[in-house]
Amino acid sequence: MKILIHGKTVTEWNNCWKPIGILDSADLSKLKGVFGLYRFKDPKGNVICFGCATESGRGLEKRITDFRRSSNSARDYKNGKYIYDHRDIVSTEVICIGATQDAQEITSELKEAMK
């Protein structure tokens, strides 16, 4: 039996990743308040970090910004430090779910299924 998350399988959700550019210069303005998943890839295409934005307010915009600003909020672990130190070459991809309470719940469920 295939597990469906909001009508899609994990494989179908994996086809929804959208590149938004290099971390240091990616336009995050359309991600404010949007719940969803993000991942960072090294120049070889290897996923080096995967996470979700489920906090109300700034959503994906805040979570991704945490990796490129000067504070240590996202860099207290090895991959976070690597991402910050290489933000000029790390690529960023997102799956935008939406800005509703349902989207917040779907995002959490999807993150668990994609681990």
C-alpha cells in the first residue's frame, strides 16, 4: 500500500523540488510566510541539508535566511557551518506547500515521510 500525503506519494512529492538558485543570491521574497521543505546541495549535487519551515510568520524565507546571515542560529552543527561558509556555491531547492494551517501540517507530515 502506498502512503499518500495530501493526495501524492513521496515519489510524486520528490518531483516537486524547485531550484531557487545559489543560497547567497537566491530571491526569497516569494517564500515569506510559506510553509514547505528546503534542501541544500553541494556543487556535485549531493544533498547536504534537508529541513522544513513550519513556523508561522516568515516561513521558508526565514529558515533559508538563517543559513546565510552572520549569526550562528543555523551553524551550530557541521553541515550548517559548511553551508554558511560555502553559501556562494551551495544550491537551494524548495517545495512550497502553502500558507494555511493545513499546509503547515502537510509540511510536517511530508518531512517525516521524506527522511
